[in-house]
Amino acid sequence: MEVDFLLIGQGIAGTVLSYRLIKSGFKVMVLDLPEQNLSSRIAAGLYNPVTGRKMVKTWNADLLFPEIETLYSELEEVLGEKFLYSCGIYRPFLSIEEQNEWMGHSGEDKFKVFIGEIATTSKYKELEDQFGGVLLTHAGYLDVNTMLDAYTSYLMNINSIRLESFEEAFVQIQDDVIQYKDISANAIVYCNGLGSMKSKYFSYLPFAPVKGEILDIDQLFHPKEVINRGVFRITLPSGLLRVGSTYSWHDLEEGPTERAKNEILERLDNLMSIRQREVVNHKVGIRPATKDRRPFLGKHPKHDSVYIFNGFGAKGVSLIPYYSKMMVDLLIKKNEPHSDVNISRFFKYI
């Protein structure tokens, strides 16, 4: 089989990049085993323009966020499935001082496009939000599993995916052409998350894996908006609530832990005025984060047909739509990615 691009992994990165390449008229083959996509498949799928304890704009938000809903809405149409929920994020204030600060932010150009409402009194009796809160727009969540499953079916229908484990030992490079078993490709792209850490081509890159745990719970109060303060609380189409998340750079081999579950529930209880809740599911995944918290895009320093599109960590849903366009420009037009995400920033170390 001859293809233009062989992509390793069909998580969020492999899904979006392969879609853009196919849309541009290229023949693609994806190698993937769904059970190896745990970082994508346990992801809450949240996209949020203003984050952190200090409430700052997400890195490159003005570039990233115009692409998010455009891309995933387009994929919904192509796949005939609903998985994008643009519902806004409500963040309760902790004090009058924070309320006043956000009243000031509402007039600033850098924030006002993302602010839908500022409440100065409690918006929901079920929440500990006596000082009100800010409702952020251009925000919501992606039902990642539904998207991945629908896209797998799409790829199968056009004979562009093989559900098998990738074995790098079978990769041969001859005159900048990739030969993998019976597949001949002009280029290979590693989109396989932490699997790239074991690659002989990209093991030098400074991945910094982060373990994350989330809960699905049964609890009263099902607002349309995502509630986010200390934990996020998402109303799922099933009626359950998804709550999380934890971040751990240790104990990466452990499964779900009581410590993380208790941490999430304690933060949830601090957010809610209602206490009754039941844990239905407890999930864990290892995110392919990087030491400088920037993605890995680029071409191998010695092999012109070997590429990587990876390292999106916990913000893959937000980052991938924009940076996939940049990656396509590299693969097709040979335009180098921006220096802050280009893997060339690490070449001096090898």
C-alpha cells in the first residue's frame, strides 16, 4: 500500500491531523490501538480561555480559540455525531476583592471577548458562590470518546486505519521514503503521546508525563455551564457529572488512587452547598506533557521523512486545532513551525 503519510496514534492529535491531511487530498494511513489512547480517552475535554488560580488568559488564547469550535463543529458534520458542547464556564468568586477585579477586567480588550456575564450575587443556590462569579464564553467541553470512536469508523470506511500495535523495529528509511511492513509512505508522523518516549527518533525530547485522575459522579444540580473552581464539574449528556482533575508527576505506574479520589471530592465539597454524591466511575490516564509546557512539532534533525506532532499535555483539545494547521504547513509546504513549539529548540542537546 502506498500512502502520503503514515500516522502513529489516533488520539486527539492523530485524529485532527489526519482529518486535515485527508481534507487536503492526501492519502493517509493511521496505526492505532484504542486501548493505548488512555490520555485522550480519559480526558475531560475541557477548553477554557482563562485558567489558573490567578485567572490569566490561556497561553496563545487569541490564536487558539477561534479554531476550536470551528474545527470540532466541522468534524461533527462530517461524522454525523454530537460531541462538542459549547456551554460556557462559570467560575465563582472567592471574595469581594476578586469580584471587583473582574468588574475591572470586563472593560479590558484582552478579556472582554471571553466574558459573557459577571454576577455580583449568588447565581446558583447549590454552589458556594455568595460573591457571584464570572461566566466565560468561547468555552465548553468535547466528548472525546464519542469523537474518537466516530472518527475510527470514518477511517475504516475509507481504508485509512489499521487497528494494530505499532512496532518501530519494522520502520525502514530508504531514500527518504518510509517502509513499514507492506506500507510505503512519504513521511511518518508520531502522534502517539508517550509512546514517542520510547522511539529511537524522539526519545531525546524532554517529555514530563503527568498523571491525572477524574471521577464520574451522581449528584443533584445539572447546570448547562461547566462549573470550575478548584475542580471542574461538567454535566454530561448521560446525566452524570464529570469532576476533576488531579495532577501528579509521581506514582505514574499506579492505577486510580484513594488519595486522588479524596482530593477531588474534598474540593468538590468546598465548591458545592449540597453534599450528597455518589462516585460511579474513577479513571486515570498519563498525559504526554513536556518540561517547558509547549508542544512538540517538527522534523527529525537527520531524517527528512520522520516527524512528530505530540506533547499537548492536558490542553490537547484547545491546542491541537490551531497547531494541526501549522503541522500541515510543515508536512505539505515545508514551512517550519514557530520556534516556541518547534522541536529544533532541543537540537543543541543532542
